[in-house]
Amino acid sequence: MKKIILATLLLGMSLFAEFKTIDVKEFKKLQKEGVPVIDIRTEGEWKETGIIEGAKKITFFSEKGQPLLADWFFELGLLLKDKSSPFIIYCAHASRTEALGEGLKQMGFENIYELKGGIENGWIKVGEKVVKE
């Protein structure tokens, strides 16, 4: 019986969590309001494509595609007050952020946003600028 109650509570929590795909206009609005932006791509991708100005670089996957959970969640914890704090994630084409966002939602994070199309199809393709280091 306790397991059923716990499962019901967890399901209820995930129903209130928001994982929303946003366009460039909404992205800029949220970033201007101070919502943290996280680029989850690899170092090689950052060097090749650049990043969105103001984004925090926190690699989620290694070059071999393995999740870097401990490091990523440590860095995320430095950016957010708690699981209800909003944040934006993006990758190259939004496939990795979609998978990550759904996982974070299941873990109880409540206000997750992803850039539609990622940096390449959602940002650069519409003419937005990037910062190269």
C-alpha cells in the first residue's frame, strides 16, 4: 500500500513539473529575466560552433556519449537554489536536451526549458550570433 501511495505522489509531482520547448524569442526573454542557460554540449562542439552569450558550459555527455552525472549535477547545484528554480538547456539539435529534460522532470525538477532546434537549428539558423572562445 505504501508503494502505491508513493508512486501516486511521484506521478503527481511529475505532472506539475514543466519541461517546455521554447523558441528564440522566449529564450531571450527568459535569459533577460535572469534564468540560467546551460549548454550541455561537449568541449569540441563549443570550440567548433561557439556558445550563446551568457550560457554556462556544463557538458552532460562525454565525447563517447557517456553521461557525466556527478560533475553535471554538481555544477547544476551551483546554479540553482532548488528543483523549482527555472533553467534553460540546449545542445546542438535538441535531441540530447529532450532526453535530459524528460529525465530531470522525472527527478522532480519543475521548470526546465529547452531551446527548440538547439543552437544549430534553433539559434544560428535564424541568424542569432554566438560567442567563440
